[in-house]
Amino acid sequence: MAKQEVFIQGLRTEAIIGVHDFERHAAQPLIVHLQMVAAVDFAHARDQLSQTYDYQEISQSVDTFVKASAFELIETLAHHLGEFLEREFQLQRYRLTIEKPEALSNTSTVGVVIDKLGE
């Protein structure tokens, strides 16, 4: 069977994030990308949402989780968000990317990736 994925690309959210004092006073924009290996072959999903990942529910949960967080490091946020997704949505194989687009003035974005697609 070919690998089949459900993905969320470019989820815009925000959080108090950063190690510097000036970063702790206001929420900063973050962009989240999530690729999830499908738990069920699309051919067997029988056109039922219950047979796949509900990207609306997952997107809302990610947004709520990130906005409620106040980590210093984006790496720590990614780790805890990954654990949350594993626990709440039984994700096993996924790639989670979090970007912090306003972190450096001379870059378009910086970020971190947790890649569990191959596990």
C-alpha cells in the first residue's frame, strides 16, 4: 500500500514564546504544518469521517493548545504539542513543523520539525 497522508498546511496561530524579556509581553505569530499518515487506507474509509483524521477538529485543538502555551523555546512547544497530538488523536506517524516568522528580521521564517513519519 502506498503511504497516504492527511495534512494541515499553514495553520496561523499565536503564543507567548521566546527567551527574551521583550518576547514575553505579547503573543507572537506562529505557523503550524502537520502531516499525518492515514490510519486507514483511503480505499477502505467508506467515505466516513470517523475512518480518518478530522482536520477541522485537529486544527482547532492545535490552535487552542498553542494559544494556551507560554514556553520559552519553540522546540519545547513542538515536543509538548506532539505529545498532545499523540495522546488526543492517537497519532503515531506524523511530521510537525512550527515556524516563528517574526523571530529574525533578516529571514522569512525560522522553526523546528519533529519527524515521526518513518517510525
